[in-house]
Amino acid sequence: MAKSIIQTDNAPAAIGTYSQAVKVDNTVYISGQIPLDPASMEIVEGGIEAQITRVFDNLSAVAQAAGGGLQDVVKLNIYLTDLSHFPTVNEIMAQYFKEPYPARAAVEVSALPKGVGVEMDAVLVLG
């Protein structure tokens, strides 16, 4: 088993005891991304739309650092503090993904790190 740690300055630095992503053979496991601006490490302003967009940008940056892109996502997990934002997730997700879409789960949670409204993690298969 070939295991490597993926890290990029184009996504927020890990703020705990985890890696941005771990690659095992041709599978990449991206840690949960919240709407932090990677340059300032501050939560983006502009409401839930800006937060969702930033999360997809962060996921994309980590996927690229791993040698792939969002087109390689096979599983996406979405955590929202308010499930009424799910249609907004779908709308913005359509700007980042084309068919065939990845498998996906979306769940409402009571809270997320730093009080954000959305977090996502993903699994990619490269090649």
C-alpha cells in the first residue's frame, strides 16, 4: 500500500490533528473542508452561497494537489447546519460538477467548526 499525504497552500491549512488529504494508491481521501479563505484563514463573508462556493474551491484545490480534479470525485459528503440550504448546494454544485455526478450524502448537523454553515469531504479515484 502506497500512502502519501497531500498538502497545498491553495486550500486552508489543517487546524487540528489531520492532513488535508491522504492518498492511498489511486484513491484520495479529502478531509472536511469549511469555508476558510486559504490566504487569511478567515471565514469568507457573503452568506451561505459564498460559504458553499469557497468549500468547493477548497475541495478543488486539494484534488488538484493530489493530481486530479473534482471530476475524479466518486463520493461527496455534505454537512449543513440548515438543510433548507440544500437547493443552494445543488445550484452551486452544478457549476463545479458535470454528469455523471458522484455519489453523495447531505445531512443536517447541529454545529460545525468555527460556526460555519457548511462542511464537505470527498473521496477521489485517480486514473
